Amino acid sequence: MLDQRIIDTLTGLLGQARAQGDPEPMAMTLATADADGRVSARVVLLKGVDERGLRFFTNYHSHKAAQLAANPRAALCLHWKTLGAGGTQVRAEGVVETLPAAESDAYFASRARGSQIGAWASLQSQVLDDQAAFDARIARYEAEFADQPVPRPPHWGGYLLRPDRVEFWHGAEHRLHRRECWSCGAGGTWTSQHLYP
């Protein structure tokens, strides 16, 4: 379980980023690795944080999903350039698990209809021979779900990163940054330490 102080700090920073006009305050870099240790990173959107951890959603047939199936650990980083003298980062590392179907259903239902259709139409991370093939898949699912709610595809849903390490990095002039690292020890107790920049 995430320490409430971590949750409060993270949600406070997200609020500050929104207030300062960050166009995509929930964007985060997600790094995963396959069974051989080959690492990949990409930007996804943070879709929630609570005492369990941090949530994001994707296609379960994607490259990231394949890596998570082989090696269910990940790291993520949120960065807001406008917060502080040199920006502010939050880094988290831990184990990743799939979210319950009901949570994925609820989030999927909140998405724009075009995004819902896209989740059915996209064969994410597979080779696309030409745009016309994708357009045809979009048209197919638009017709299939015409005049009715779009259900969540079985191959699409959420993940939960349960951190065991979280770092708050606050930029400062002359690169004299402030770093606070939280670690979860035995029994689920969180402790914090300050690190040299």
C-alpha cells in the first residue's frame, strides 16, 4: 500500500502542473523489459493513483504488454518542466499487475467513442501494411457498434504499478536539486531518505 504522504505529494504536484497550464500533466514515461533484459520506454497516460499504486491502460497485445507478461516489473517517470527552477520529476518502480475487469470496463466506458472504436480497430504494435487497412478496420467496427454502446475489447484494459520505490526530484539552480526517495520495506512500511543530487 502506498503511504498517504506519497499520494498527497503526487496529487499535489499534478494539481500544480494543471494549474500552470501543462498541456498533458498526466503523461509519463513507462519503461519495461523483456525476459532477456531488453528495455523499452514510451509515454503513456497516468489514469489514477490511490493506496494500491498507479494505473494506466493499453492493448494487452501490445509490445509493452508482452514485456510485462515476461517480466512484470516496470519503472515510470512523470516530468513537469514548469514546476520549480529545473522542473520536477516523480519516479516510481515496482511490480505490475492487470487491473480487475470491472475497473477496465468502467474506464473504457468513460473514453471518447472514437477512442473506443480505435481500441477495437488497432492491432497495436503489429505491422501495418497501409493506412487503408486500418481505415477499413475502423469502418468495420463503427458499423458493428452503430447506435449502441461500444463494449470493452477483451484485449484491452488496465495495469496497476504497485511501487516499492518512489522518488520526488525537485530541480534547483546550479543543479543543486532536491531528491527525496521513499522505499517500502518489510511489512509494507515506507521510509524516506534525502539523496545527493
